[in-house]
Amino acid sequence: MITFQTVANPDAFEVPIVEWGALSPLLIMALAPILLVTVSSVVPSFKKASLPTVYTAGAALLSAAVTATLWSDNRLLMDGALTIDRFTLVGWLIIAVGVAAIAMLLDNYIVKQGYFEQIIEWNVLLMISAAGGMIVVAAQDLIVLFVGIEVLSIATYVLVGLHLRKPIAQEAAFKYFILGAVSSGVFAYGIALVYGATGSTYLSEIATSGRNSLGLNPVVDSSLMLVGIALMLGGFAFKVGAAPFHSWTPDVYQGAPTPITAYMASAVKVAAALGFARVMHDAFGEFSVDWQPLVSVLAVLSLVAGSFIGLAQKNLKRILAYSSINHVGFILIAIYALDEGVEALLFYSASYAFTVIGSFGILMMMTQTEPVLAESDDEKMVMIGANKIRNLESADGMTLDDLAGASKRHPLLAGLFAVLLFSQAGVPFTVGFWAKLQAILAAVSVEAYLLAGFAILAAVVAAVLYLRIVVAMYLKSDDSEPARTNYSKLSLIAVVACVLLTVGLGIYPEPLSDLVTNAGS
Amino acid sequence: MLELAWLIPGFPLLGALLNLAVGRRLGEPSSGWLAAAASGASFVTTVLVFNELRSLEAGERFHIEKLFDWITVGSFDVDAGLLIDPLSITMALFITGVGSLIHVYSVGYMHGDANFSKFFIYLNLFVTSMLLLVLGDNLLLTFLGWEGVGACSYLLISFWFTDKANATAGKKAFVTNRVGDFGYMLALFLVFESLGSIKYDDIVAGASTLAPVTATAIVLLFLLAATGKSAQLPLFVWLPDAMAGPTPVSALIHAATMVTSGVFLLTRLNPILAEAQVWALGTIAWVGAITALVAATAAVAQNDIKKVLAYSTVSQLGYLFLAIGSGGYVPALFHMITHAFFKALLFLGAGSVIHGMHHEQDMRKMGGLRKLMPITSATFIVGWLAIAGVPPFSGFWSKDEILLYAYNADAVGGKALWVIGLATALITAFYMTRQVLMTFFGKPRFSEDVHPHESPKTMTTPLIVLAGLAAVAGLLNLPFKGMHYLQEWLEPSLFGNEVHLDASSNSKILLALIATLVAVSAILMARKVYGTLGTGSFVPASGSEDEGKPMTVAQKIEKPILARAWGIDEAYSRLFGQLGEKLFHKFASFDRSVIDGAVNGVSKLASGVGTTLRVTQTGYVRNYLQFMAFGVIALGVWLLWRLFI
């Protein structure tokens, strides 16, 4: 017999106060997709053209604007499950602005591919995933964090595979899904062990029941705790794509539609990195002597794997995927430096996010894609012949050789791309220089000289990654004529904004530095 | 008004950007007028700021207008700010004033050039950089301007880059200046190292804490920088070649403004100069004096109308260094201002002649232009009298002041410096008279199909204005009681570091009389040698039919050694061309085998490692899962291992 347990005394269960105002950026990002689904199912004309894009970009920018109004807020929300502080707000800002830029690129991608069927789904999932990311950044409780990570990830799996006519995207989505599911399992197991050791899932409570105040059986409890930390570390390392948990990155980045790759490399990665930093600092701060060496090993491996293996690649998306692994190395250095590295972490995340969005965006815009198949119609799916598939492969398989003469075919795009690549390489007068400098200074300030040295060397090797692309565009010319531009104004606005930020903050980094200061507390 | 000071460099920058955006569409002459208007607006702003500054108490005339935080890295904290004080505003006044006139002149001079609007972009950018150089409130911002003017100078010297000689001249200027910039950077590092700041107000406050040795080193390094930009020995060789650029450029950059930046820098750093050992100042004075003499003698034998003026500029800049080395900052600035007026005037006059003669620059093929180009010749004559030091024209007053300081600078060799200065004055009057006679007087020596004509109003108007200024600028600082306007005005920028002479008025008058006498006798001498000469009276071009005839007086004076600027240029080419070349080849082969070898080795290693590691990327999910599993296990084992040890 089934009995329904009811709350005997309603007063015993306290409904937490919901701070609607402080949560509004998150709520906008979570409710906007629901509204979009509803409206577009009632009004079919909404599916056409750039309307969903404008809607998504508008919602994301609104969320960013509301975030900006909360600037000086610093408190716990939802009975301590979420927190809103400078750290959260910077993360929200990065994610929200990133989503706006990616929606603008996505619109162009859909037009170029002639693939309008899923236009609503793409935008909806993008926003839902971003809302998950915003939860990750703000979470103060491991369960909430886990929910955020799953919302973020599951939507992303679907986004990767949503281009139903691209087998390579399907493969990527499937790989990402399997590996992601395993890593989520590892992560959840870690949460369970930590809960077992401390009896709490709140970061602040875990911190206070740390090493010196564990229960009756210190050895058992602290081994539970340490294994839990190890498992969570592994889970986070997968999400941010740190070596040796990086192996999915090149395959998935290559296979995914390029704007989605940009999204994974920017907003997803930043959300995971910030969540990572928050948990490691706030919950496991007392165990930092234990996990810091591991983070430094992950950093070094990421730096090495990202720069060295990247050199052996020819495919541009794979090169940029390895470059993102290299960037993770720098982000991990900032996490390693604990309090000294918080500003560097936020500075690096922000500058890295728009640099990488711009880079993938330009790559997408440069790719000459004819509409793959005739308009819509499911039966055309069957008609994918060998020829068509090869076409698709090359569409997302642009190699260094294909770039030869790009400076003549697309003088504007090549110039913008070069600027972004210089920034990724850390050339002075771009924001990438200041980001790398801050990360290295953070390592120096905690006397991790070896790590700083590694970072400098890896930056040198990685510079070759980027310069190879510039060389391919500018020095390996052929007799190309300026090509017909087949990119939209919206996407151009998005990448130009990225480039302007890169150069503007490169010459005058103060605004971004101001933004991230005092985020340490 | 002071808070609007950013508009001073802002206007020309805006002008350059506007021309960059729409210059080609505006075309000729609108884009030129746009640039001139930008420069003019900057001048008006400067005048307003100047008025505001004048209304302040003398003690408060050292105002820093912070614009924004520029760079903050550790203890290295630099703002972008403008330093408004009498020194910077004086510089800004004549930069924007003379600059605006030259912009107007250029509208006429560059008529018909294919890259008309590009020229004005560069010109505006130059003015911006120069203003940043003088207005910057720290050494780094000044350096930004310093490099900016260097870059603009390079671009403008080789403006007609399709001619190889012009491109080479541009490169020569660039490379020579780099040597000086090297000194600037080292000095900047040294200042930061010893004072912990590179802001001028901190330097002023902290200079007295510097050890004399440190201060001396800083001064000598900045002197190296200054010899590059201000074309002094040993780095002056680029300036004569820089005449390859359009004449307005020679007037603006290579006579009136950029080349004075070295002198400005030394003046700005007067608190450090005051701490340095005496011989550092002596070095400055002697570098200046010797440069002045050498360049003046070289100018005697030049036949290119612009080359004469180029060597003359080097020589006059030498005076400025002589003044600073003798502790006379005010005379240095005084002469800098008068020189800016009369040398810009002479250059623009020369440009007008070149324009009228259809791009003929050889003075041997001129003569008698006085009647054909009345305005140009009249104004040029004013400039000549000014530079020759004939009272009451401006050059007389300022040069006399420098000689007075040199005469009294006993610590660094006063009387000898004075003699050299006086000799230079003599030669200056001589070669300038020679130039005027060869160009404007005597019989025409140009061929009959050349029809010289007076230049358009856009060119003559600036000439007239500059002639007026060159004539009366001496009023700025007359050596009579109560008329030291410039001295009183500049006082707040010098912090009492300038030498106050208590020379008796008798000795002042005596020195002035000697100087006047020297100038007049030099003019008479030149008239005797050059006044009556015809076509065949000059050193013949090799291969001409006059070669081998007995030499005239003029030819004996213009000995070939002089024609080649004392052989310094040749000595440089020989040093770098032969001995240096061998050395460079050695370096190059070292670079190829050892350094490139190492670099290539590293890159081979890197791509080798990459290719090897790439094998791990199989594309199979099962392999990826293995990595993850091993990774997690490794993490767990490490943490537990720490626990149980």
C-alpha cells in the first residue's frame, strides 16, 4: 500500500526566502528559452530569419545588464544555496555576454548551412545551458552545483549533435555524452564521499569541518574526504578540459558546429573553471597543501599537451582546441595561487572568453560553405551521398593549407583573426598579454617559480601555434581574389566587438582590472 | 581651462583619424585644410591654457592633469597625465603655432601630390606625438611621443619612397635614432631603479636623494638619447640626409620642433642635471660646442639650398647644448624659440624657391631671384639677418645670451667655449650670406627654359608671419633690467637650477659688441668672396668643362673635405661598411649556426614530442575513458599516499 507522506506540520518546513531581484539575471536566462519555445510553437513565423537570434541576444544582454546593476551586492541567496558576490557577477557577465555573441554567430551559421529546421532549439538550448552555467558560478552547495553542471552539460551534448545532417557532429555529441556522463558519475561520487566525511554539502560547512575538526575516526573520515576531493578534482578537470582529462576536447570541438565550439570553449569552460575555483577555495581551502600539487601537475600537463600536440595538427579547429587546453593551463595556475590568483583567474577567464569566441567566429565566417542540401525536407536526409558527406567534412575540416591566401580573399577577416591570434599568443598591446602576465605574476607571488617558468616556456611554444595560422594567411599567398563575403552583419558585429575589446583592453587594461579587483573575498 | 589640456594633443589626433577615415574622399585641398584646422584648434587651446596658467601664482604653475591610470604592474604605476607648466606650455605654443603655419604652407606646397591626404595624416600625427612628448607627465609618456615623432619623421623623410635615395635617408634616420633611443630606455630604467618612479613630480622631489654617480650616469644616457634626436656629434649624420623629405617636413620636424626634443628633455630633467658631477655638464657643453663648429664649417661648402640649412640646424642645435652645459636653460629655450621661427622661415623660403624653380635645389643654378620672387626673398633676408646675429633681429639676442653664459661657465671651460661659439657665429654669418648671395643676388645662372615664379598665397602668408616673428622674437627676453620675460616665466619649471649670472653690464655690452662686430665682418667677407661671382666661380661638378681651371677664393674655401662634412659620413660608412661588415658577417654566421640551430632544434623537438603524443588521440571513446580512469586513480592515490605518510 502506498502512503503519501505529507508534511504534518507546515510550519516545520521553512520555505526559504527567494531573492527575486538578485536572482533575476539567472531567471531571465532560464525563463527566456521557455517563452521562446511557447511563442514559436504558436507563431510559426517566429522560426524564420534572425528573429530568434535577436530574441536570444536581447535576453542575454538584458541578463548582463541586470547583472551589472547588482554590482555591489554581496550576500547569500536561497537559504545559502547560492551566493552573489563579485566573483559570481563577473562570471555571469562573461556567460551572458558570451551567449549574446554566440547567438549572433549561430544565426550566421544556420544561414550558411541552409539549415533552418532547428533554429528555435539551438537558441533555446543555448540559453538553458547558459542558465546552468550561471548556477555553477554562483553555487554554494554541492548538490546545487551538480544540478547546475548537469543543466549546463546535457544541453551542450544536444547542441553539439543538433546538426542532424552532419555525421561528424553526431559522433562528437555521442563521444561527449558518454565521457561526460562518466565524469558526472565520478563527480557525484566525489560529492557523496565528501558528504560522508563532513555531513554537509554546503561549501562553508565543509570548510569548517576540515582537517582539524573531523569526527570520531580521523583516518577514515579524512581518507573519505581526500578520495572525495580527488574524484571531484577529476570531474572538474574533465569539464574544463585539463590534461589528462582533455582527450575529448579536440574530437568534440572539431565535430561540433563552430559556434557551439565557441560556446564550449568560452562560456562552458569559464563556468566550469569558476565553479572549480570556488569549490577548491571555499570548501577545500584547508586541504590546499594536498590538492595544490595536483592542480599544478594538471596545469603543467595541460600547458604541455596543449602547446606540443597542437603543433602536430593541421585542422584549424583542432589547433584551436589544443590552444584552449593550453589556456586551461594558465587558468589552473591562477586557481593554484588561491587568493593571490582570484583576480588573475577572472581577468584571464574574461579576456580568454571573448578572444576565443572571436577566433572561432571568424573561422566560421571564413569557411566557404554552400548550403549543404536543398531546403528542409526530411527525405533529403536519405540523399546524403558520399559526395555530400565529404563536402560537410571539409566544411568543418578547414586546414592550414586551406588558409593560404586568406589575407587576399578576406582581408578584413584575416586582419581581425590575426589580432585575436596575437592576443591568444600573449603579444603586448593585446589583452592576452595582460592575462598571461597576471597568471604568471600570481604564480610568482605564491613562490611557485617552477610553475611560472613552465607557463612562460609553454607560452613560447604555443605562440608558434598561433603564428602558424597567421603565416598561413599572410605569407602563403596564392592568386586569390577577394571573395564574396557570405557572412551576416550580426556575426561581423560580434567578432569586431571581440577584436575591439582585445585591442582596447590591451592598450588600456584598467577597466577590466577594476572589474575583477576585490573579487577575492 | 587646465582640465581641457587634453584637447591640445587631442585635436591633431582627431585630425589624423578623420583624414584617415575620409581623407581620400575629401581630397585636395580639403583634407589639408582639415589638418590645418586641427592644428590651429590645438594652438588656440594652448593659448587659452597659457592664459590660465599665467593667471596662477608662480608657485602653482606646475599642474598635473591626470587623464587615467595607464599601467599598474606591481610597484610600477604609471598614469597617463599631462604636466602643465611654463616649460611644456612654451614648447606647446611654438609647436602648435609654427606647426599650424607649416600646415597652411603645405597645402600649397604639396599641391598635386598623389598622396596629398596621407601627408597630412602624418603631419597631424607628428604634431600629436610631439605634444605628447612635451606635455607628458612622466618619462614613459614622453618616450611614447619620442618614438612617435621618430616614426613620423621616418615616414615623412621617405615620403616619396619610390626614389631609393629617400628610402635610404629614412632608414638612416631611423637606425641612427635607435642608438639614441637605447640610451633613453637605459636611462628610464635607471631612473625607475633609483627613484622608484618615472613621474616628473617624483623626479623633482627625489632628485636630491640621487648619488652623484647615478645622476651622472642618467644624464649621460639621456645625453646619448638627445644627441640622436637633436642631431649632435656623434649621431648627427642623419639630419643632412633627412632633407630628402618634402620641405615643409624639413621645416617642421628637422628644424623647428622634433630636433629640439633632446634639449627639451635635458631641460625637463634639470633637477637631475643639478645633482650630476660637473663633468657631465661639461660633456654636454663640449658636445654642443664642437658640433656647432663642425657643422657650421660643413655648411660653408654645401651647394644644395636645403643642405646648407640642414648643417646650419645641426650647428644651431649645438648652441642649445652649449647653453645647457653652461647652466643656461633659459638662453637655450630662448634660442630654441627664435631658432624655430627663423629656421622654419628659412626652410619654408627655401621650399618656396624650390617650388618656384621647379624642384631645382642646386644654388649654383640660381641667382638673381630677388626680382622674380620678391616676397620670398624679402622674408628670407629677414631670416638671414636673424640667424647671422645682426641686431635687432631675434637671433642676435638669443645667441648673445648663450655666448654670455658660455663665457661665464668657468667650471666647464668657459672662455674656450666662448671662443668656439664666437667662431661658429662668424662662420654662420658667412655661409648664410653666401647662401643669400648665391640664391637671390647676382646674375641669373639658371637655364633659359626655367621660369621662376612667386609662390601662391598659402605659401607666402606663413612666410610673412614667420618673418615678423623672426624679426621681433628677441623681445621675449631682452637683456635689460625688468625685461627678462622668458626667464621669469620659466622660473617655476627650473626649480632654481639655472645659473644666475651677475655679470656687469659693461662686460655684457662688450661681449655684445664683439658678437655684432663678428657678424658684420663675416657678412662683409662673404660679400667680398661671393658678391661678384658668375657661373664659373664655384667648385665645378666633376666632368664639367670648368674642371682643372685654377681655383678661385671661393673654391679654395670650399675644399672637398668640407663638402663632405669633415669626412664624418665617410668615416661612418667605412667603419660600418668594412670593419663592421666583417663583424656583422661573423655575428650572422653565429646566429645561423648556434642560435638558429638551437631554435630549430627546440622546434624540431617540440613538433617531435607533439607527433609522439598525438598517437594517444585515437578517437576511440574507450581509450579516452582509460585516460580518465587512470587520471582519477592517480589523483586519489596521491592524496591517500600523503595521508598515510
